[in-house]
Amino acid sequence: MSEKVPVTVAYGDGIGPEILRATLEVLDAAGASIAVEPVEIGEKVYLSGNTSGIGAEAWKSLRRTKVFLKAPVTMPQGAGYQSLNVTARKTLGLYANVRPCVSYHPFVETRHPEMDVVVIRENEEDLYTGIEYRLSSDEVECLKLISRSGSERIVRYAFEYARRHQRRKVSCFTKDNVFKMTDGLFHRIFEEVAVEYPEIENEHWIVDIGAAQLADSPEAFDVVVMPNLYGDILSDVAAQIAGSIGLAAAANIGDHCAMFEANHGSAPRRANQNLANPSGLILAAVLMLVHIRQPETAERIHNAWLRTIEDGVHTYDIYNAGVSSVKAGTAEFARAVIARLGQRPTTLKPVQYRPVTDGARDGSAALQRASATKQLVGVDVYVEWPSRDAARLAEILDKLDGHGMRLARISSRGVRVWPEAAPEAFCTDNFRCRFGAERNTELTPVDVVGLLGEFARAGLEVVKTENLRTFDGAAGYSPA
């Protein structure tokens, strides 16, 4: 027998210990060749003073095993705690979140019996970088960061996934009619990468109408790739309309490590009652087995799970008196799956897994691009101005030594309020003051520092600055 694959496991909080025990029983009965390494994460670690919810011993195990099967955790209420999921994904470079959303009609109630969608979500960037600031007494900020390399990696992963799993189409959701630079970059990268996969259909949707179409006609979609925030929201929506988020699993894939989890939370109100549905974590374990190259065992468990659902053995969350035959608890459901190992569904479509081969490309292949020529052309200076009188602020700024720059406009919340402000425009106490280079002036960072000195001497409170640069002559900043 080959050597067992080490796997870091965490029992988590709430219903976590129950559903992980059930999952491990199924894995053991199916003959999964794994060596389990339990670690402590979650609420207990948070309350010990570790704000990330995961300690040094857990990190040590993860870096050794590179595979993480994780039950859901509870994060204490209040400020000061970091999302353990986000921390793990970013620390371990788990850039691809893969969430299959499949309906199990007629055994699980759904309005979409033909639904079989895979949502592939970028996992490290966007608003989930968690970079936030309080800019003034009235206004806070969260930075939305999208990179060319991060976008290409997830988009390429989506097309490779489609090719590997014989999917017909990849759809991209963004909001680049508003976020023209960030989501616009994601969209452009999607179109560039799509050219390399001529056998796979591709399309782009603005996320709001795309979400409406996904909710109304999910059978029109196959693989959907999107930035982090949209992917987080819509993968839960897709899982729920497929039948229940309690059945949904997620794989978080990186170049060096992978984490597998159920989509749902820790549900502390259902803990220790033998009620929770372990299906999401069981199916996450199936994804894990495929990842560690045990596809036969993955197939054996998944088909047994499908047969269990088909036979009407259902936990309370999907129980339907007209369809279900047994209302099973957590432990009883796991035993029902174990009893059906070796069986295949007769109505639902049986699954078949192929091992991931070394030849399959991941998302890391890079498109070749030359470095852009950059030029500093101005600076945005954010000022806290409690009077909220933009005209008076402009009078003060016009008198400053601009060090080769002049005040071009003032905006509040992205809306121009000087010059020629609309009388209806609402202002907070934080103003973006845009200075542009005077004609034939080549700016340097020293000029920006000089201008900020003028602000200080005028008694103005500078909150932050953003340099304005062009890249190959194109503006690298949005207009007011």
C-alpha cells in the first residue's frame, strides 16, 4: 500500500466537530489513504488573544501537509478579529475558490432541475485585501485592489478547469461600466486569455444583470469566473437556488497548498444536537481526494452520497415529506453513505473523476507584456474640511505655492464640487483636491512633497495622497 497522504484537519466550532467526525468516518470506511493531523483553530484560539484565530502549530502543520480539510469556525463578535478564512487564503496563496453548484432534482427541492454551475472566484484581491482607513470624522474607505497578474491567474484557472472537466463555456462577471479601471482590467484580461481557448465559448456580463440571469436561468451558465466580492456573494446564491447551501462544498486552490471546506457557517444554534447536514464537508472531502490523486475513492464516496440522497435519506434541512423516506441525524446520514459505498445512483447522474495530471496548466502562465512608461502628472490630496465649504477651501488652495502644479478640481465622494458644483451635491467632511502639472512642467516626487509642505503651513489637515501618473500616455487614475 502506498504511503498515506498527510492532511491537516480542523474540527472548528458550532456544528463543525459533528460534521467533521461524520466526514472522517466516511473517508475511513471508503479507504481513503490519508493520515490526519488535527489542529486547533477558531473561537477558542481567537479568545486566547490570537486575533487571526489560527496559531503557530496549525501553520506549521499546514506548511508540512499542504492540504487542509476545515470545518466551519465561529468568529467572536466585535472589532479586532480577522477572518480566519481570508487569512488562510491570502497567507497560503489560495488564489482560486472553486464552488460547484448542482441541483439534485427531484430529490432536493429546486426551481432549477437542470442546474450545474461552477463558480470560480478570485480569492486574494478586490475588497478582500481588507485595507481600510478612516479618512475623517464622517468618512471611511476600503481599497479595491485588482492586479493584472492576479486576474490572469484566476481567469486562466477557470479556462483550464473548463477544459479539464469538458465544460462548454466560461462566463465572466464584472461591474466595469462603473469600475472602469479595476473591473475593467479583469474584463480585458478575460478577453485576452479567452483567445487561447478557441474550443470554449466565452461571454461577459455586467454583474447585476448577470446575477439576475444566474438566479433566473442558471442552466444557461456553465463555469463562471469573477472577482472576489461578487464571487463570494453569487456562489452562495447559486448554491442556495440549486437546492441548499448546506450541500455546497468549496475548494481553495493555490500553487503550493489547498484548503477544502463547506460553504456554510458554524451554525452554533444547531450544535451538539445531531441535526447538522454533513454533506457540504463530505463533498469538500471528495474534492480533496481528487486533488491528492485518489480519484477512485472520491468517486466511490460521491456516488454513494448521491445514492443516499436518491434513496430519500435526508437531514432536516432538505427533508420533504413528499419525497424523503428518512429524516436522518448527522451520524445516521454518514452511516447511510457508508452503507452505500460501492453503489451508484440510478436517477441522478453518476460521477466519474479523472486524476489531475502533471501536464495540466494551472493559472500561473503569464502573458508577455513590456513594462509601461510612467510619468508623474499630478497628485490628489485628501483634506479633512469640517466646514464642508468647497469654495472656501478652493480660495485657500489657490493661494498656495503649487510647486509646478495648480488646483484643477475638488470632489467629495467622487463628485466634483468645485468648480461649478451642482447645488444638489452632498458633501462629507473629506475632500479630494486634485492638482495637475502646469504646462511644460515635468514633476518629480520632490514637487509633491513641497506641495504637502504648503498644506501644512496653511494649517490644512491632509488625510492621504494619491500620485497621478500616466502609463504609456494613458491616465492611470479616474476622473472626478
